[in-house]
Amino acid sequence: MPEPTAPAAPQAVARSLRSDAIRHLLRNPVFVLSALVIIFLIVISLWPSLIASGNPLKCDLAKAQQGSQPGHPFGYDGQGCDVYTRTVYGARTSVTVGVCATLGVTVLGSVLGGLAGFFGGLWDTILSRITDIFFAIPVVLGGLALLSVVTGGTVWPVIGFMVLLGWPQVSRIARGSVITAKQNDYVQAARALGASNSRLLLRHIAPNAVAPVIVVATIALGTYISLEATLSYLGVGLKPPTVSWGIDISAASPYIRNAPHMLLWPAGALAVTVLAFIMLGDAVRDALDPKLR
């Protein structure tokens, strides 16, 4: 009589699911298109001079509000600055804010939510009440209140504000995912064999609970880029001489009838960037959750 085969190890199953998700992503045209757009944005954020040789802060008032010209395809803004150069260099600010805010929110929210879901009890109760308080704060109103007292107008206060108000969402997702993962049989078996809490969290629970956090973080990155532009448009986010799409959109708004090109190019770049990250997040969600295919 043949001997019964041992059940597959959780790590092997996780690797199989991960490789299946990667294959699904590479066959998804939405993911490929959004990934190419994001790679292009990252490249020009790191090396904007590759496609824009001008200086975004060099302006000529004599050319203010002029339209497209040879060598200046997007025209000039209200101060006579090249709109094309400022649009290219604005990608650096937006991507920096979005990536740094997402990393901060993901790390802080995952750690707090994961610990609350794993240990439960009083720690879980306290964290749940704290997240409820933060969820009650309107994001834009909170930005107007907190950032209005900051005079620097650099990226770091804006990033800090986003991390401060953004971690509860990731924390709640991580908490629920850890609670679900720790009830699996292999976690209970590892606990019965004497595995420490740190080993249970890092080796058995975290790899199987991280997928929802990745999806939320990917979609949130586009949201944070949009939020930065909104706060800069309202005058409480980034401030000149920082080059930002939100600043340029705010400066171009009064001239939308006479010089619409001043508004359309930075607004279009912002819309494409946010859409690319949202599409990427949707594709990752579909790949990591086979039930949605």
C-alpha cells in the first residue's frame, strides 16, 4: 500500500501563487501599459535632462503666455517659463512625494496593524480606536489646517502629513490580513512546535498577508500624487521655487481662457500619472486574487 504523501509546504504554495501572479501580470496589457508609463516617469524623474535640456526656473516675461514655438512645444506660462521643461521637471516632485509617502504609510501601517492583528487584546482595541479618530479627519481639511503653519513649502512636510493621515487605512488592511493568516493550520502547527512570535510573524504570517497591503499601497501612490497637487493648488502644499504640477495648475487657472496650454499640459501629465498607478494597482489586485479573474 503506497505511503500517503506529505502536504505541500506553505512556502512552496506561496512561491507557486507568486509565480502564477507574475505570469498573469505579464499577460495583462493594462499592467504592461501602466508599467511602461511608470517606468518612463521614474526615468525622467531621475534624469529629466534626458528629454528637457532647459532650466525650469529660467523665465522671460517678454514671452509670457505665448503658445507653441520651435523648441518649446508646450509654449510659455504666465511668467515666461517654458511649460514643457516645467512639466518634465514636475514629474520628479510628484513621484518623490508619492513614493516616499507610500513607503512611509506602508511601513508604519503594516507594522502597527500587523502587531495589533497578531497580539489582539488591549493593543488591538487601542489601535482600532486611534484609527477611527484618524478616519474622522477629512484629508484636505486636515492638510489646510496642518500645512498652513509650515512656511518651508518643501516636500518633507507634505510627505509627513500624508504619512500621518494615511497609515490608518493600511493598518486596518494589514490587521485584517494578519488575523486571517494566523488562523491557518500551518501557523497553528508552527506554534505547537514551539516557534517564537517573531518567527511566526516574519516567516509564516507576513509572506501570506502582504498581498492586500501591496494592492492598497500601489493604488494609494497615485492618490498621494493627486493629493500633493491638490494641496499645492490650494497654496498649503509645495511652494515656489519648487517645480510642481499642482503649483503650475494653480498659477495657470486664471489664464485658462486666454492661454489654455498653460493648464492643459501639467494637468494632463498629472492625470496620466495618477491613472497609470491606479491601473497598475487594479492589475496587481486581479493577479493576486484569483477569484477576481
